Amino acid sequence: MQALRKLKRGQGQVELVTMAKPRPDIGEVLVRVESAGICGTDIHILQDAYGNLQPPVTLGHEFAGVVAEVGPEVGGWREGERVVVESLASSCGRCRYCQAGETQCCPDRQAFGISADGAFADYVVVRHTALHRLPVGVSFQQAALAEPLCVAVHAVLEKCSFQPGDTVLVTGPGTIGQLVAQVARLSGAAVIMAGTARDRERLELATATGTEHVIFGDCEDLPTAVERITEGRGADAAFECAGVGAAVQGCLAAVRKGGQMVQVGLAGRSIEIDYDRICLKEITLRGSFTHNHRTWLKAVALLSDPRLKLDVLVSGEFPLQQWRAVFDRCEQSQGLKYLLNPALG
Ligand SMILES: [Zn+2]
Ligand SMILES: [Zn+2]
């Protein structure tokens, strides 16, 4: 089969190679990949800017497909079932976090496309407990967005507790920011999304999917704009999805006294912030990192909610052979979410 692999550490070192079709072992299932999303993580891996990587490894952690073969000692799954798969390849199962269902904190967690062979390939072997049946009417392309949707669900529904009618600020209009905004709106918040002039198309997309207000952070001072929109009150909650120092500062300044802030984006390096604001404004600041099984149950149920606009976030679907051209577009921040589909090759 064909597989897009990071062969070793270093800039580039990603190649489409031919390798043997894997076989499912005890407790495992072979999935034929029908659609897989390219994410910022994949671009960081290409650029050798991702720490945890264990090459050689097949990339791709956001995917949906069809059960192609059921391994020994797996009950409840049949060939041909349409599935979406959790991005967690394995966790230790013994640590206090695993036992509490908080696998995102497990020190031994392995993720597809990073430390376990992922889905930019014709087939991928997964633990059967990672499978979720696709609701009727949900396409493979929509389901390929389930993983970033889980990131949003974890941040909005599991790490924050705003009320219907509250105003929520989202910084960073990438795929995660768009989904955070949509889930926040489903939960009854009014949403302000902030980006830069470079993000014009993405901010227009946010408006088209229901975001009430957008702010161009390099044209208008973010806290001033939020104050104007909220009539002096400030945002009740802020979700920082850009991973940029200025956006973190903007959120701390724009959130109201006693408000909440959730850090979703990763800066990848130290940033300078006005730490006293957290104390002086009594801000509740929480980190949100990936998701766990409970998050997936919520997100898969949401996939078939017609109020969630997933199709508009997809900028195109391409065969594996065209990966280089599509990665180039991602590196240049053209479009939003691109999908690779091995069946198109
Ligand atoms: Zn991702
Ligand atoms: Zn563990």
C-alpha cells in the first residue's frame, strides 16, 4: 500500500512510499482510510518543529474510513462499517490519569501520525476501542473533522463554564478557532472572533457560519474593540487558539474581571505576558490539551447536528500523490482544512 511517511528527523524527510498492508493483531481493527485531514501538526513535522515525533512513522491523525478486517478477540465490529477513529493510538491504562479517563495527560500516550503509524495511507491498524460508528448522513469528509472538533469540544464544554447569553472571544480563526466559535454558539454564547488582516477570508468564513462580530487585531486594538462590542463589560470568556503572544495578551486584557480564559493554541516557545492581570482581574485561566474518550462521545454526537457547519471549513480533497502541493498551500496559509483521500489516487 501507499503511505506518506516521515523517514527520519530533520527538515523534510517526508516521502510517499510503498509498504506492506498491515494486519490487525489481538484487539485491533484494520481501517481502510476514506478521508484524512492535514493539520498544523503535520506541517510542523515536515519542518522538523515537532518534539515528540518517533520516525519512521506514517503521518495523519484526523481520519475516517471503513472497517476492512477485524483482528482476533474483537467483538462488536464487522467489515464494512463506517467509522471515525480517535487520534490516541494507545495510553498506558495504569496511571492515575488513564484510570480517571484523562488519557490526554498520560505520560505514555501514543498518537497516530506522531508515534504510531497514522492515516495518510491506504490502511491503518487501530485499537478497537478507538472506533466510533459514523452517524447516518455524516460523510467521511465531515468525519475527518471530528478530531479538531474534539479539541473544540474539550476546550468549550469541558474546560469552560460560560452561560447562554455570555459573550465569548476567540483569537485565531484557523480550523480549531472556527470550531471553538461554532461550539460556543451552539452552547448559547455570542462570539467575537479576532484575527489579523492576513486572516480576512477566515474571518469572513466565521461570519458566514454565524459568528456575530469579527475584529482585525492589527487594525483595531483588541481590548478596545471588545469593550466597544460588549458596551464596556469585556468578554465573559476567551479562547486563545492562535498560540501567539500578542493574542494571549489581548485575551488577558479583553476578558472581564472574574472572567475565564482557556489556552488552546501552542506558542512553541516562551512568550511574555502581563501575569499580574490574572491576579488583579481574578481571571480563571485554564489549559486545554487535545481530548479524551468522553470528548469523542460528545463530538461524534455533534457531527450530525445540522447547526454545525463542517463542509465550509474544507478547502479541498486530494489524492495522496499530491501531498507536496497541498502541504505547500498549508505552509502558505492558503485555505483552511485540506483532506487527503487515498482512494482518489
Ligand atoms: Zn490535528
Ligand atoms: Zn496512562
